[in-house]
Amino acid sequence: MTILETQGLAAKNASRILAVADTAQKNGALEAVASALLARQGDILSANAMDLAAAREAGMRQSLQDRLALDENRIAGIVEGVRQVCALPDPIGAVTKMDKRPNGLIIGRRRVPLGVIGIIYEARPNVTVDAAALCLKSGNAVILRGGKEAFHSNEMLVRIMRDALESALLPRDCVSLVMDVSRESAAGLMNLTGYLDVLIPRGGAGLIRSVVENARVPVIQTGVGVCHVYVHEKADLQMGAEIIYNAKTSRPSVCNAAECLLVDRAVARDFLPMAWAFLKNKGVELRGCPETRAILGEVVIPAAAGDWDTEFGDYILAVKVVGGEDEAIHFINAHGTGHSESIVTADYFAAQRFLDEVDAAAVYVNASTRFTDGFEFGLGAEIGISTQKMHARGPMGLEELTSSKYIVYGTGQIR
Amino acid sequence: MTILETQGLAAKNASRILAVADTAQKNGALEAVASALLARQGDILSANAMDLAAAREAGMRQSLQDRLALDENRIAGIVEGVRQVCALPDPIGAVTKMDKRPNGLIIGRRRVPLGVIGIIYEARPNVTVDAAALCLKSGNAVILRGGKEAFHSNEMLVRIMRDALESALLPRDCVSLVMDVSRESAAGLMNLTGYLDVLIPRGGAGLIRSVVENARVPVIQTGVGVCHVYVHEKADLQMGAEIIYNAKTSRPSVCNAAECLLVDRAVARDFLPMAWAFLKNKGVELRGCPETRAILGEVVIPAAAGDWDTEFGDYILAVKVVGGEDEAIHFINAHGTGHSESIVTADYFAAQRFLDEVDAAAVYVNASTRFTDGFEFGLGAEIGISTQKMHARGPMGLEELTSSKYIVYGTGQIR
């Protein structure tokens, strides 16, 4: 048995106990985690300082150093997150669709944990605790494989959580960290069949592609978002300008930010200058089709073919004039990543058609794509945003971390 | 573009139209399929005769020839299956959990098709029509890749279905067959990312393992069943004997048949002879632990280590005496495949504990494992039995062939 298989077996055994733990015990463990993180924040900050020193020495980009860094405020935020998860309803145990069959069998479908969840993510120590808390509440053991640059931080956070689990009389192995941060360990996790019930990659497009291409365990694909805002000819143009401004600039690095603006030819000449009046305030770079350039002039860089399929994650926006809703829907289904898509229109039938025909996790009428988020959707929390169609689509909360089991009560039935 | 990619793109385009087709149109297409299969049964039987002649020449096993063969009765059965699917409720379009958020956004979750489903299966022409009908009703385009020994039958069945689709004004490419039956085409289907939303292998353990190991597209793992019947010390022993007899012998080749009997030590001496009195009628071969042999004697072959993990699919039963429910649950979770597991007991707490702690798609009290089936569970039909925990677990009916889409109605909300 490899080290990873041993860890997988330990997690699987722990998951059997956690799966039948009651809500009070899981909440007790989460409260113990929250208290311990506060009580031991000195240890956490020391470990994080080691990671930060190494990061500076290695010349890590400032934005990545920012994501790596912890301080008292951030730890307080992490602890608050754990307490919010603690306050959410327990998703486990509900029985849906119970029915009595003609032969007298009573058949119900009970919500149960997935089992053991693997999470591969980048150097963000907050994810270590967020993900563990969500898995714990949903009755799943978790194997965390964080970015190597956050190793000391993660190691300390996981140690504190394991101690807290033990104090709440749950197995330490409900939460564990892959200690080997080489590429081989990531590949090992992707192939840990028999132990991992699902693997969730959280991070950039490269990480997600690598997991999808190499994993033999079931994967939930998250995150990549090439999102569109489509301004229909019957749009309230002022609303359209505010929505694209918000969708592009309120947080350009996230997956629900807009990357492409589509505008109907009938209103392009009126709308594009209005949108630009907003967008220029944040110095947004426009990459446009020839018609866009004809209207807005030299501020628009000619779009290259690849721009229509790129998640810029920055203050860059592709802009295209289209002939109407047919072309817009076809373009979105061809170039979008199935994440979040929005139409701005005052026309009832155009709105309904967009909702019907655009194939994405979240389809909006007259609102910013930025709302695709577990908290905004009322799920209370999220472990990521699924862009695949199997199992879960869109923001994944606690229920999306569950499976089901048929329970059958008989009185001797044979077939 | 490869031929398979071209086929994938055609299926994807067809799926966009099928996804928004209304129930009447889908039912019209299914009725047209049913009528056309009856009207053209001469063509079907001629094509099937070619496959059968080749199979005989190649010396195909008789049981496989039986599965390959069609006749008027079997075609009538296939047509009846299509009409049953037609009569089922349309799973698409229902909106669940619609809610108004504090910011005024109205957010709902709508049930939508998965998109394009791939099915890899063995030389069983009935699966060609069954699977296509289920996919059609659930709004999914399907790419079928059947066993090469059934190629002529499949080609004719698919041609008839495509003609019927066209007559119902739906795209022919809603249903298509992979024409290349080499291993390469199976591998190509497993890697048709960007076109296939999910791949379902239907067949033996070897096929399923190959798909799980090689596929880059999302897969639903089906079928392998090492199922147990556990006779608890408080069991009605007569009921236990009838249940293990039914679970083992009513159809030993299927995945919900029992492969292993566990019996509590306290009742083994009374129970095993009762069970054997039934099982010997079908000439069941017992492979037992030493205690089983001590009780039943020479009729029991000593079990080899691998027997506890084998889906015999035949009149063979592994038998083990256990010390109680602890050991039974531990053994089942270690050696079962998470398919169907049953306890026979009159003890309330033993029953509830078994339902809680056994990790399987279907867990039974006092009933045969043979009921794990879409029809028996009231789903109306099934495309297979999932033994994984993601997306769907247990029998998969029409709802399990769907995904969801968040629809969001706004009035200009930005974040």
C-alpha cells in the first residue's frame, strides 16, 4: 500500500463513523474547530510566516502572496465561516419520495454523505478550513491537497482541526492533508479509486484541465467562466450599461465576471457609447469586432479569434455586435463555458427564449452575472461552482455534497 | 475533425433542439418509432439474421447468441417498451425551489436534459432501442456504440429510429450509431470531451472497468453487484431461507442477485441446513468458510480468498458464519460493491442499524436483493443501476438522465 492508499483507507474508515454521526456531534466538532483556530492563532500565524518568507524568497507574484497571507482579521473571517456552516441545516438523513409499492415493500430515498471527498487547490489556506467545514457538516471525510506554497499553513490548520475532531470524539482522519506536495501526489489522488468517491479541483483553468484529463476517480469540474452579457434591442440601455459595468469590473478575477458583451445591431450605436462611459472609469480594455470599432473608434483593439473564448480574469472585455437573439444565443452556446449568461431586455418573449435556449448553469434576465454564488443563491455556503451537468450544476452547497441510498422495508418479499 | 467529432457536433446541435421540444413532440416521435419498428420488422429480422449467421460462424457462445437474437415476440416487447416510456411523465421543465431573494432576484432551479449521452454496450440489440427511447423522452441526444456482433441489427434499428424522428420533425441526429466498431472508436467515445455530457457503460465488469479507467468524459458507473444476504440471529429462519433462495437463484446472471450469504453463529447450525434444503434444488454450489463446512459437510467447497469479492453470476454462493451484526456490516462494507444488501431480522434495532451503516445503493430489511430495478422501484423504466455515489445511485430512470439550470429573473440587480 502506498502512503496515499493508507491515507485513503484511514479516511474511508473515518467516513463510515462520520456518516452516522448526528447533527449535534458534527456541530460540536465544528464549534471545537472554530474555538481551536482562535485559541491557536499564534501557531497559525507562525506557520504562515514561514510560507510567506519562502514565497518572497521565491519571488512569488504579489497577488498570490496576498492570497497566501493570513492575519488576525483573516483568521477571524475563517472562524466566522466555520460558525456559519455550523448554523446551516444538516443535509443528511432526509428521506424523500418514500412510497409503498403494490407488493408491500416500503421504498424510500435517504440523503447520505458521498463518503470521501478529495480537494485539490492552490495556495489559499482559507480554502483548507472552508472545505473541511463543509465536508464535515455534510458527513464526508476529506483529503486536502493544497498548493505547496501554503504547506506549513495548511499543515498547522489541519493539525488544529484534527485535534478538535478528537476532542469532539470524532476520528481525526475525517480531515487529512496530503503531506507530499509533489506532482506525483496530485496524480496519486486523481487515481485513488476505491477510496475517493469524488475529487473536486478548485483553481485555475490549468489545474482543472489537468484533473479532468488525468483523473480516474469521479470529478466535479468547477469554475472556468467565459460569461456574456447580451444587450437585446428592447433593452433598457441604462440598465444594460450598469449591468455590464458591474459584471465586468466589480471583481474581474472571479469566474462569474463577464468576459464578453454582445449587443444588438439595432441599438449598438446608442448603447456602446453609454457602456463605454462607465467602463472607461476602470480603464477597461475593449477588444471588439469591426462594427464595435466603427462605433467607438480607436479605444477598441481589434479582437483576435481567441478573444471570444478567453477567460481574461482582468479589466479586459470582448465586444461584439450581433444581428439579434438568434445570433446571440448561438454565439453564447458556441463560445461560453456554460457558467453564467445574462440577457438585458424589456421584451417578455426574448427573455423567456433566452432562459430556455441558453445552455448554462445560471441564466439571467436583467441582472449581473456576478450573483452566481452559493451565498447569493441562498445555499448558505459553497464549495465551488460546477460547470458540468452531472451531479451538481452551478453553486454547490451542502446538499450537493451528498448522495442518496434507497432504504427498503420488507416483510419477506421475494421476486 | 475526426468522424467521431463530427458525429458529436451533430448530436450536440440536435440536442439543442430536442432540449426545448415539448412533450407532445417527443411523444409523437416515440410513437413514430414504435410504429416504424413494427412496420419494418422484416428489415430488422433480415439484418439480425446476418449478425446471427456471423455469430454462429464465429462460434459465439449460445447464451450470447440468445441475447443477440430477435424474433417477432422480442420486437413486440421492444415496441411495448417504447410505448411504456412514451406513457411516462416528461421529466423536463419542472422548476424546483424557486424563491425570491432579499435583493428581489427570483431564482429557480429548472430540470433540463443532460445534453448528449453516450452509451457503450454489448451485443444486445434491445438496448439500442430501450436506451434511445429513454434518452429521447428525457430530451437528450444519444450516441450509441453497441457490440460489433450486433452491428447490422443496430444499424437497421437506428436507421428506422432516425427516419421516425424526421417524420416527427425532430433532427435525425438525436439518435446516432458509432459506425466504426473497432476498439479505437470506443476509446474515441471515452475521450469525446466537449461533445459528450456523460458516458454510460452497460455490460460486464471488464467493459465498465475499461471505461472508468480510460474515459475523460464524465461517466456513470453501472452494474457490478457483489450482493449479500445477512441472516441475523433474530431472523425468521424460514423467511431467511426463502429470501436467499430467491436472491441467488431466481436469475443468477443479473447484478442484483446475491453472491454471498452471511449467517450469525448463534443460528448457523439451525439455518444453514434449512437454506441448503432450498438451494440444492437448483444445484447451487456452496463455497464456505470452515464453520460452514463443519455444519453442512462435504457439499461445501472451501472458499478461496477471492470468492468473497467475486460476482459469480451463476449458481454459486459464498457462505460465511459471522459473530454478529458488527462483523456482518464490516464484512459487507469491505467486500460488497455498494449495490444491494439485505438483512433478515425480526429485531427492530438491528434492522435500523443495518439501514444506517451499510454503504450501498439499496439496503433491504426482510426482502430479496432482486428488487433493485427501475420498474420494481416505481421509476417506470431504467437505463441502468448506478453503483457510484455521484449524480445518481441505484436504478436510474428518466429523472436521473437530467441536469438542472438556475433561472434568474431580475429587475436590474447588480452586486
